[in-house]
Amino acid sequence: MPQIDWTLLHPILQQHNSFLITSHVRPDADALGSELGLRFILQSLGKTVSIWNGSGPPANLEFMDPEHTIRQYTSSAAKADLPTVEVIIIVDTSAWQQLGAMSDVIRNSSARRVIIDHHVSADRLEAVEFRDIEAAATGELICELADSLDIRFDHSTANFLYAAIATDTGWFRFPSTTARTMRITSSLLEQGATPHEVYQRIHEQNSLMRLRLAGRVLSRAVSESDGRMVWIQADKQDLDETGAVAADTEGLVNECLTVAGAQAAFIAVELQGGAIKFSLRCRSPHNVAAVAEKFSGGGHTLASGCRLPGPMNTAVGRVREAMQAMLNSAHNP
């Protein structure tokens, strides 16, 4: 059963006509699928809707926006096109830092704010919140909202929401997968979602450069804390010499947790400008969200992220220390 009373959101949707939807920078499939699913709902209600993010989708998710209707807010030219709206809905994040350039847009807007999210970490965004940390993906919440309004999705939108849920559950292998998750995805299949097509578009369109980067980075994997932690890093030289981009590192951290005995893992990626992006993973009973929050990041208990200033060695040292403290705290309660 849904954990959120969606009838509390219905009046906001009914009483306003213009909406802007946004999500976190470097949007993943859950962010994009949730945005597109929500846009379908609002358009079905006859509303004017636009989607604006602080950064564009990675190459493997561009199929989710073939007509490039999701706008990227990064320049003065984009600012001139930004619509004045009555309501801004933020999906799949509740953190100012993760909104990138859109954070200033939201702060400076008089529009009513709504959050739909499933993450534990949260800032005070002065919004009406519809949060369920038990949901496996924000896409689940969008599906439940649609169901509360008796709205059914078309084939493409069903695929996008299937992608949102499937990727955030690790293709239904993470502990967050529940009977509720499977009921919702079953409904999406009934509405036209095609799992094999979604998987192929996301995971079987890799570039040769990504393959080379993965081999190079994984060959340097470090195991420590008696094998309980495995970590990897990719710096600017790795990206330049393989021809890959930072987005090509997505998912590599999960390979570290496939090592027998590994309870925690992270990848450090050097971004343009020198900042270091960390993706943190762990197994229960550990909590990487608490680690990420120490560095103004956040996410889920078992999967979170943060960004630190460089140089790489200094940033990695800080995160290693925090991750080891997490492991030792659980090991020696």
C-alpha cells in the first residue's frame, strides 16, 4: 500500500496551471524517469509543464529524451528562456547542493515548492514534502501518484518509469526491492513497458572508451581493512588517455562490492575543474549516507555520494578515513 496520502497533493495540482519540474545534477534514470512520468501526469491534467535541470543526461540515458525537451539551465541564454511558473516540483533529491545551478532559480522564485523524494538525506527547502524513504525509487512514488489520479501511462513513459525503478534497485537485486516494487513494475508492463528494450538501451550501448577505462581503473582496485573495503579511482589522466568521460565511470563502484568479503566500496572521479566526485556503497548494517553527509553529500543508507575539493590524494584520504571509521564502528560497537 502507498505510504503517502496523495490526496494532499491533488489540490495543489488542481489549483495551479503552470509547473516546472527539476531534479539533481547528473540526473540518473530515476531522476529522469520521475520527471518524465510527472510531466505526463500534469499534461494529462491539462497543465503547462517544463523540465529544467542543472546538467544534461549522460549519453546512455539520452534515449529518455529523444526530442530534447528537458532543458539545461547553465547559461544566461537559458535564463532568458526560463518560464515564470506557479509551482516548482523537485524530484529525487532534497539537497540544495545536488540541484546545481537550479538551486538559485528555486531560491529566487516565488513559486510554491513541492518535493517528491525517497532519499534519507534532506535539507530544508521550504517545500511541501511527499517523501517515503521506504520506496525503492522515486519512480515508484510517481506511479502511485498517477494511480491516485486514475492516470495510465503511454508506452514510452511506462518505459521511462520502469528504467527509474529497475536501475535504482540494481535490476531488482538490492534489498530495497519489495513486493510493492514488483506490483508497481508489473503495472508498468501492463501499460506497455518492455524490460529487454530498457536494459539494452541503458547497459548495452557502451563506448569502447568506457570499456578501456573500466579495465584500467578496475585493474588498480585497492583492498584494505582486511578485505572489508575495496576502492578505485579515475583521474583526469585516465579519462584523457582512454578518451572516456566522467559519466563513463557510472556503475564501476558496484564491481568493487562483488569481491568476496567486501562490505564497503567507493570510487573517486576527478571532474573538470578539479573537484573529486565520490560514489559510496556498502552492505547492511553499515550506512554510507552518514559518511556522505559529513562531506555535504547524501543519498541512501547503502548507496550515497558526495563531492570534495581536490587534489585527488587528499580527497581520497579523507573519504578512506571516514569509510574505515564506519566499518570499525559497526565492527566494534
